[in-house]
Amino acid sequence: MRLILMFISVSVVAQTDLVYPWVTNNSQYRGTIVVVNPNPTSASVTLVARRNNGNVATANRTISAFEQLVEDAGILFPSLGEGPGFAVRLTSSSSDLTGAFVVNGTASPSGNSPAQANVIDPSSASDFVMYSYLPIPTDGGNSAPVVVNLGGSEADVTFHAYQDGDEVGSFAVMVAAGRPYAQVTSAMFPGVSGDLYVVAESDQPVVGMAFIFNSLTEPSMSNATPVSGLPPIPGSLSMETSSCPFLNVLCDWDSTSIPYSRTSTSTVSISGSNTISHGHFRLIAKGQDYVVSDVMAIDENEITTAELSGIQTGQVIKAGQNVTFSAQSGRTGGQQAKLHYVVDVQDVGRVIDYRINLTSNKE
């Protein structure tokens, strides 16, 4: 018997796959794409640019051995024209290619203020990426996070901003597959200023980078870092409150700890309206979401109506956001009402227990 041995040789072609998160080509910022070929043979590369609005352009280049490609983004992708930034995906059958990208601020006094960042390996994509420093200066300048959805379907992305050990805001956006998203930090977190760090949470794998601009619109850039999850900041629910015995009165908010309990007697004159607001409240959630489990408002003397406006059972108070509501009633017709308002929140217990004895005139 003759034994025949068959040897099957399987060759695996090593590939390069790289992401340039945000390349620019407009009147304020010019972008340059860099590809380095450190190999002893030439390399053919395909670069696909995608804007957030879905516009796509493709470029093919060959890079000689041990050389680099340095090309203006507007020349690489002329069909895109000028406009918002775009992400670029590079693929090649050659291995070990690397690269960088440069953004030149042309609106600065120098007319050419460069910033550089390196390409990102898509294998580092994560459901969470951190932007270590995104300031919102009060003396000009700004910052901006960029996220690129490398998943196969639309991504639900939430940016969580942190400052002084607490979550100070969140911003949610949907990002289509393969596309980038960028926004200035001040627009994402209005009312917040100073130094922040931000974590983007996504249900699809993402990569990211950060921009910082000074007051002269000169840019700097850095890549975002993949992390395992959100910072494990303990959740807390605080409340601010202010009493307003009359309608259309501007209230100052005073900080108070929870649970909040108040008993007071007030005689007021209400003319031209059937409703009076007794107290305004703001619940502020940090570190986790909370759910309102029960809301109650009654007049124990059954003299007038009582209601809590702006909050209801089942309402979600999301981390980094707040819920503002007020305690209201109708006229008492000169009799004394005994008003009782209660809000219960899951995981916290009763948050507000507000009582007020109210007598209004008969007008």
C-alpha cells in the first residue's frame, strides 16, 4: 500500500486597518493625512472618508518602500469639498503601516497653527472611551470630543461629564454605523464651566479623540482612551427648594439636605387667579438614575385642591440631569387648608414631605 502525504500550505495575508477619527477641510482648519510604510516593498492603500451626514469619498494610493504619504485632505477627497470634518478608514494588504493626521488652524493670527494626533487601531474600540481633559474656559476657547461608531448598526452614545468628583451633566446622541460625531463641549453641557473629564458610553464599539482650542482658535489634539466602564461614583439625589407664596415671583434656590420637611402657616392674598404656588423644588441626580415611586398631594381639611406640578409617578430622574416641580393649590375661600405634599423616590425613600397651613382671602 502506498501512503500519500499531502501538505496544504495556507498563507495568511497580514492586513493594516487604521482609523483617522476627524480630518478637516474647511476655511478654518486644513487637514493633512500621513501614512508611513516601513516595509521593503511598496504598499497599496485604500482610504474611505465618511462625514456624519453620510457623504462618502474613496482614495487609492501606492506608497513606495520605506516612504510616507503626506497629502492634503482636500486633494485626497476632492468630491467631499469643504465642510464639517470626517472620519477616514485606511485598509491595506500590507502589514505594519502606521500614520498620523494633522489639523492646521488657518484662522489663527499665524495663519497656520498645527496640531497632530496618531491613527487608531480599530481593535482598540470599546463601549466606553475617556476624554481625560475637556475644558470649558470662561475667557475664550473651547474643547470638543469626537466619537466614531465602528459597529455594524446605529450607536446610542451618551457623554457623561465629571467635575469635582461628581457627574455634572450628560448628553445623548445617535451615531450611524461607520460615521463620526463631534460637538463643542460647551454646547453639550450648558451651564458648566472649568475643567472636565468625559466618558462616552455606547452600545456599539467606538473610538474617539479630543480637541482643545484656545481663544485664538489654535487647536491641539489627543486620542481618547478605552476604559472598562463609567467611574463608580456613588449615586446621590439632592434637592434644592424655595418657597414662593405668590404667583409670578422670582424665587432664589437655597440648598437643603434630604429628606425635607416643612410646616408653616401663611395668609396670602390671591387676586385674579385661582391657583397659588407654595414651593418650588429641584431634584438633582448624580451617579445613577432614580425613579419616582409615588406622588401625593392632598388638603387634609378638604377645603381646596392640592397638586404637585412637574413630577409624576414613574418619572425617571436621569444622572446628570434634574427635575423641577412645584406645590400648588386653589383658593381656600377664607378657610384654613391643611396641605400635605409627598414625593417618594426608589432607593432613597421619601424625598419631600412638605406641609403648609394656608388661608387665603375670599376674593
